Amino acid sequence: MSQGTIKKVAGPLVVAGGMRDANMFDVVRVSDQRLIGEIIEIHGDEASIQVYEETSGLGPGAPVESTGEPMSVELGPGLISSIYDGIQRPLTAIMEMTGNNLKRGVEVPSLKRDVKWSFTPLKQVGDEVEGGDILGTVQETEIVLHKIMVPAGVRGTIRSISAGEYTVTDTVAVIDTPNGSSVNVSLMQKWPVRRGRPYQKKLSPDMPLITGQRVIDTLFPIAKGGVAAVPGPFGSGKTVVQHQLAKWAEADIVVYIGCGERGNEMTDVLNEFPELVDPKTGYSLMKRTVLIANTSDMPVAAREASIYTGITIAEYFRDMGYSVALMADSTSRWAEALREMSGRLEEMPGEEGYPAYLGSRLAQFYERAGRVITLGSDSREGALSVIGAVSPPGGDISEPVSQATLRIVKVFWGLDANLAYKRHFPAVNWLTSYSLYVDTMANWFNTNVAEDWMDLRARLMRILQDEAELEEIVKLVGMDALSAPDRLKLEAARSIREDFLHQNAFHETDTYTSLEKQHDMMLLVVHFYDQCVAALDKGAKVDDLIALPVREKIGRFKYTANDRVSAEYDAICAELSQQIDKAIENKEDF
């Protein structure tokens, strides 16, 4: 254990001398108040430490003590439903101990030591096990079965294992290793946050993470185990998009990181998540959620650690074989913390003052996502999907954080302030957004939903792109200058925008749309357009076609309950054909 003294204090950066025996990324305790810090640079016997708590009042000569261990998180029963700060201190337990304001130097274990959990063994004495194998289970919440795994790197024979009520530190099994030593396994294990948890192999991203949000699932899908960025200016709906994904995405566990967000916004999350009813189980959404709250008024260094804390917890549940969705809101605030610490270290600044290693740090974070075969002899499949919100200043995505993120992620949901101003939500701009997973998942959609899924998607995209070109002509010479087929194309595009892409997150039925219903909605819009084009060729008037009464029913189809979708679809198709025939009969006589 290395001990030294403070030489310099610069905000959250403390320089300590006499630390020659310390290592990079060791956790240290600073001053007699025992503030938590982490070594981020070493020169000779001087260590630069980022302190995760307020440093006012510290001065030269105060003691610094290294724990000899890297920044780690405690992983075990009790994680679900918990609310932590950026370095996994339980905020609820600290509030009960010290009041509403977070006090410095408080030492509270991340997982409660006095709670007993009912452990049910799945292995027995004499079984051969290896790292990642499931020894037994604990029913953590009504909907999450917590699997107790053999720690990574441990292999041997079980000498003892027994059912019963245990705290997270009690030994539940003893494993004899081939070298003659024995390992005591408890319900809890520790893992350093800056090192990704190991797995057997990474799988191809060829399955979608179904979200029930039409603009995402149909036009810009994310793969299970994929990464997505949601850049957007203030008020464009980033947080609501992430709430919708947390609630509806096909994920067993949700990890939500509020990284540098405004306090009132984080308060909304903390108040709303317990009240949100999980549609899959009927219980509160918090029964499968871990929240990490690191608001903008908390020390800036802890903001830098928060996303590593969150993704390590997410990897732990992925290793159990669960599908995990991680929401980071927002990585821009995390990058700002990096910039501040880099400036205090007097490093050479890169573009807009961000450190030169911004891109590599972002890549290290996003690369920990993926669909994997986990460790262990039973070959479980787990997935960790990461959705990172980006808050570019002034909505300008040419700034360094947005550009570095776009070089790494494969899905870009560009939120548009103009769409949000028009009350079009989700405000995902269909002309600037993209998904590079579309081609790898095309076979899945065509096989599991409908053979023509990708063809329909391509037609919708083509119509929307044609609309953008026609809008330029309309602005120059007016609507009257367009031909009848072009006017029809604009109407079809309007139907796609208003009837299909516009989705009400607060409507009981429209908040989530199954893939089958999305397919029917696409078909209705395409049927309307195709039959109108054919009717035009037969002499029907374009004004009659645009004013067809059935269009209102096509628009309201998204509010149809799931058990009535098929019947309503057939009725609308029949009515559309009748009204098209009537429009052809009323054609002009030349």
C-alpha cells in the first residue's frame, strides 16, 4: 500500500508525491476525510489523481493512501431497482444516513450487507465447473432471476454447496482447483470497471432489437447487441426516445445512465421509472432496471467514471444470458468531463479543446456492446445493446463528439429541431438518419415477418426522398406546376409521415406497434399509392383521389387494437378498392 502527501490541488485534480509504489488506475483515499479518487497519471513518484468528490478545503501536506486496487463495482443480488451515483455509491442508503445532500467521504457498501437472499443450487458436490458456469439462482425481483456464476478464471471441482439464506458476502460454495488451492464463492463478485468482462465469442449482429417504434424498427433498425447514437438539440425528444426504448425494447434488463444531465431531468426519470408499468410483466419497470444518476452539479470526475460503472453492470447481466439495453444520456457531458480533466493535466488539446484520445475512449466504451456466447460450459447467449444520446451544442453535429461517435456506431437516429417544432414525434429525420445493420438483418425480417418487408421499406424510403426533391420545386414554382403523378407522390409521402412515422408515446395503443402491424400499415400506404397511380392512368381526377374518404381510416389505423388489426385491415382494403373504382367512374369526359 502506497502512502504519500498532497503537493497540488486544482479543482478535481490532486497531485500527490511519494506515490512511487502505486499503479495506474489505483483507487486512493485523499486526506483525513478519505475522499475517493483514482490515479490517472504517474510521473516519477508523483501521481495525478482525479477525485470523485468535492475538493474544497484540501491543501498541500494532506495524506494520500492507495488501496492497491483498481476502481471496481460490486456485482450480485441487490443491483436491480437500485439507484447509484457514478462510482456505484447507493444514493438511497446515503440519503437515509446523511440526509438529502451528498456528504463527502461517506463510505457505504454498494450492495447491502444485512439483506439475506434465498440461494437455490443448480450444481452439486463433485461437479466439475469453470468460469461462467451457473452455480445456482436467487430470485432478486418478481421478474429477474439472478444467476450466481463461477468467477472468470476459476476452474475445479465443487467441494461444498448448499441452499439457504445468505448475505452477499457469505460463502455459498467452495471450489477445489487443480493446483490444490480452494476458492470460496459468495453471492457477490467484484470487477474493475475499465476492463471488459470476458466471453467466448462475439456473434454477428443479424437479429433486430425490436422496439415497437415504427421509425426505428422499419426504417433504421438496431441489431440486438448493436450500438446507436441519438444526437439532437435541446427539446428534440432524446430523453423520451430513451424512455420508450427502456420501456418497450425487447430487453430483459435496462441500465439507465444519467451522465451529467440536469438535476430536474434526472428527477423526472427517478420519479417516472417506478411508476411506469412494464408491459411484458405488469410490474413496475424498476423491477428490471438499474439507474445510475450523475447530475451536472455532482463532481465532474465521477461523470467520467459513470459510463464505465454502468456498462460493467450491464455486462454482468449479459453474462447470465440476458438481453440488456443500456441507455447513456448523454455522452457529450461525459466528453466534457474528459476535456476538463485533460485541461487540468495540461495535456495538448485536440479539436475544440477535447483530448486527442477522445475517439479511442469512445470506441473502448461502445466496443463493449455485442451479442455473445458467454463463458461457461452451457454456452448461453447474451446481448448488450448500447444507445448513447449525444447533445451537440446548438444542434451542430459537425462538432468532435458527434463525429467521433458516428465513426464508431452503426445506427444514427438524427433528431431534428424543426420536426419537434412541428410536433412530429419521434423527431427522427428520415433524410439524415441511417442504419448500417439493415443489410445483415434483411433475411431475418423477410423470414420472420413478411417476404416483402425489405421491398416495402425501400419503397417508403424512395417516396420520402422523392418528396424532398419535389418540395424544392414546390417552393420555387408552387404546387400547381406539378404533374398529377407528382402530386400523388407528395400525398403518399404525407401519409407516410403523418400516418406511419408519427407516433404518440402517450397513447395507450399507438405507443407500441408490433412488426406485423407495422407491415400492415406499410401495405396500406403502398396500396393507396399504387391504386391511385393506376386510377390516374384510367382517367380518374387527381383531386378526387387525394380527397378519398378512406384516407382518414388509413390514418387512424395505427390506433386500432391488436386483436382487431386483421379485420380492420381487410375492411380498409375493400373500402379503398370501392372508392378507387368510384373515382374512375367519375373521370372527366374529354
